[in-house]
Amino acid sequence: MDKILVTGGLGFIGSHTVVELQNKGYEVVIIDDLSNSSVQVLDGIKAITGKAAIFEKLDLKDKTEVESFFYKHQDIKGVIHFAASKAVGESVNEPLMYYENNLASLIYILKELKKLPSASFIFSSSCTVYGQADELPITENAPVKTAESPYGNTKQIGEEIIADTCKVVPSLKAIALRYFNPIGAHESVEIGELPIGVPQNLVPFITQTAIGLREQLSVFGDDYPTPDGTCIRDYIHVVDLAKAHVIALGRLLKGDNKSNYETFNLGTGKGSSVLEVVNAFEEVSGVKLNYKIVGRREGDIISAYADTNKANNDLGWKPTLSLKDAMLSAWKWEQKVRG
């Protein structure tokens, strides 16, 4: 089977994607610098699939290291590129770090792929490129708005770099996958989300509060123009998201793509408010959450959820797992990690 490189393959989405790739028979090579992940994730992946992935600890900001990696692995057929810093708040305080880490790594990988007779490239993008969309649900044709943060800007610029490269490198085929809000954990509870420090996302904050690691969950604002006043997002189970990457990669490897640069939204098509997520967690866990409504958080958009028609029809992908499935798996994972 084809050899596939997964950068950031020990992270939350990356590790779940490695599992799905191995389950489909691909040979997987993982690059990770372990700045926001743990080498123990390799054990979790092997426990699920029974296969060991090749792992290289490598800094993708180092051009020489990237060149030597591709010289050693000249038979790579595709790359799924997750490796990036992703904390919105941190990006505002450390913009140069984000631009260097998220863009230099992308450029150095594309330079190497350009040398190959053919290459398939999947880019981990984000619905942040849309900002507060003018219309809901959000289609792939929605205008890309001025980014709210340096992190969001790196995703926009990243997409532009790939599109511009594809125009002049016909041997390169690429898909940018614009995720909405990935949550949950693998049903085996061997891998899941492991935020370092204070979580940036809602679900780890919920599970850490429920288990007693955090005293209280802050709900930022209940005066938004939504049914219950809290922000609405499209929460997608990480396993569904991982499977979409494998399908997108297969599309490129088989030559089913309509152009050599495509974009797809990955979400459920349904928005859930913060309080709906809290209620879903309480229902599946039986734990009453200690939460408090506080003031709005700067930069939060009111509502975002995907139009999934293009992913459903062109990719042939549909999510199958529910919000409650995701919350239960996240809770089981939290209990295991703290057990």
C-alpha cells in the first residue's frame, strides 16, 4: 500500500487519522516535534490497529531536516499536514512564532513535494477562514473574511500558498479541509484530546471541570442572538473527521479530483449552542456541571455551522457519530487519563 506522511501525527486529529489510515492498509510515517503531544500516543495507536507507525521527531521549521527526511523517504505518495500551532489567544500574543511555525513548515514540505513525479497533499485548514459568515449554513463559496487572529490568518495564507503552488506544479494535487469543531475520542479510549496547560476548547474544559481538575466552567455570554443566548458551533466527532481525511486522500490518489486544488467543509451541518453541549454532557455522564455565565469573550463569533453538501456529494463522506457519542467518548477518555 502507499506510504503516507502525517505531520503532527501524534496530535489530537493527527493520531485519529493515523489509525484510520492504518485500518485502510496504508503505511504511515509520522513526523512530530512533540511540542504539543506525547510520544506515548504511538502506544495508543498500536494498541488500536496492531501496527507500529514509523516515527521521526523532527522540526519542520528546519529546512535541512525536511530535505533530508524526503531524501530518505523518496517513496512517499501523499502528505496529510496537521503540524501547526493552533491556540488563537497565544497567536495574538506571539504572531511571529505562529507565522514562522505554520507557514515555514508548509513551504518546506511543498518544496519537497514539487520535486516528486506526483504527490497528493491534504491541508488541515479551518472554518476560521470564514469569520462571522454572512449566511448560514456556510458553504465553500462563502467569502474568506479578514482573519480575527494571526492563527486564522496562517490558515488563510496557507490555503493561498497551496493554491498558488498547484497552479504552476501540475504534478501536485491538494485538498484543503476546513474543519468546524472537532471533539470526542476514539471508542477504544486509547487516544483522545490531551491539551497541555489550560484547554483552549470547550469540551476538554467541560470534562476537566466534571472530573474536578477545574473548579468551574465559564460560559462566555448568554446574550447572543441565538435561541438560548449562547454561541453556536458545529461540533464534529474526531473519528468522523479522521475518516474524511482518508477519503480525501483516496480521492487524490485515484485521480477523482475535479481540479488539482479543492476545498471542503467538514462539519455535521448542525449547530449546537454551548448550553446544548453542556446538557448533552450532563445527560451521557450523569454528572452535574458547575458552570457560570460570564461576560462575552473578545473575538468570539455568534454562530458557525457547515453546509456539508459538497463533502457529502463530491467526497462521498457523511458523519455518522452524534454529539452525545462524542461527549461520552470524551468523558471516558478524561476518566482514563486522570484514573
